Amino acid sequence: MADSPIWEVVLYVDGPATVHRRVRTTQQKGFRVHDPFYSDIEIMGIPSGLKTTVTARAPDDVVAYKAAVFFFGHMLDALTLAVNHPMYLSLTERERMPAQRHVVRQVIEPEQFESAFSEAHQLARGSPSFLRSLGWYRKGLTTDDPLDRFLAFWNAIEIVASKYYRYVPSIDMERAKKGSKNQVWACFEALWGPCAAWPVIAGRDKWIDESYAVRLDVSHGVAFIDVHKVAEVANRLPAIEEVCYRFLHDWRERFLDIDRRPPTERLPVDEQLLIPE
């Protein structure tokens, strides 16, 4: 790999984001102890969002592009949770009519990019399941298809619940083993307390069952998908989007505690850390 050429890959991020001035940073790619590769990254603002140049070491341009998208995409996954705006990554700039351009854009500071690169690197090494869930959340924000949006947000929730429920001592393991609905319920309770205290869906004790049923209908083709079904799913999007964001944000802050210790697929065993405040 050390003998492979270095490529510059230009990527575009479509979203309500910009920078005050060009951001330049150097970040390590991968976890190679010997002969590590550091990617040079330059980010600038454009009307549709951001334009970035990423260097990648690869045998050919196809591999270089895939490596750059994989690497920069993980950073965007972490950044998206921090700013909570859609960030669509592509090889070409989206052409927008003047009326469709992002006229209100958040200024992303260089420190936020540095933090997102660092967090993505830590999560990739120590807690890849959570990083994968962030990817689904970003996908949910960027796709226009209401069915795909719903599935993406549900997948983000389900990945965290199915991976981490076994490390929460307060959870009824026998019940959680019965399936993902029980795992999601148990993780919501561990994080937020009783259903009456859950954000967005307080007291809606059928919400998980109903959302899971929609997930089965859409992903497994159990139900006939017509305009009425699409409208039903679309009506559920505001709630599941907000629940997904709150769940990932609060789980990161409370259980992963990435700001104070390296992330891990295993959660703290200290029962006190797992009692909702």
C-alpha cells in the first residue's frame, strides 16, 4: 500500500452548512501503526453547501474515491448528530435553482470538523455499532423517499438497542431476548425512565409496536404499498425523526460518554451510571 499513488478526491456536501473561510486539516486514516497514512483535507463553502478535497492513497481512482467517501462520510455521520442538519455526500455538486438554494446556513467552525473527525475515528475503533447507527440517521435526513426515511431512522434506533441492551444491568434480559421491540423498549426505559417520561412520545405505550409494524410492512413487503400507506408513513416521520435524534444524542452523552473516555462496544458495568436521572 505504501507504494500506491496518492489521489485527490473532490466531494460535495449538499446541506444548510458553510464555513467562514477555507478549512485545512490533516487526519489519520485507518489504524495502521506502521506506515500510517494521513489525509490532507480542504473544505470550502459553496451555494449548495460544502466542497471538499480529500487525499487518498490507493492503487487506482476507483478505490481512491471509495476510500475518500468512506473516510469523509464517517466524519459527516458524527458531524450530523452534532449539528442535526442533513448532509448529503456526492461526487458532483447538486444543481439548484436560486430559489432552492440554502439561504440560511449554519457556519461550521474548524473545531467542529476536528471534533467530528476525532469522534468518528474513536467510534470506528471502539464502538462501530454506534457509528453505523449514525450513518443510518444521516441517511434518514438526506433521502426524499418517506419509506426509506422511516426505515433509516428505525434502523438507527434498532442497531443501538440490539447491540447494547445486554450491557445494561437494569434490563430484564429474558424479556429483551424476545426481540428487537423489547430491546428498544428496555433501552428507552434505561435511558429515560417510564414511558410517561419519554421525550416526544410521552405516554404513547403503543408507539414502539406501531413503528415496528410499519417497519415490517415496508421492509418485508407484508402490506400493499399505495398512496395511502405512503401518506401514513409520512405522517409518522416527524415523531420518529425526533425520537431517533434524542435517543442517539442522549445515549452518546449518558452511556458512551465519549467526551471523557474512549468508546467501547461494552457499556459501563456500574449500575449507577445506568439509572436515568
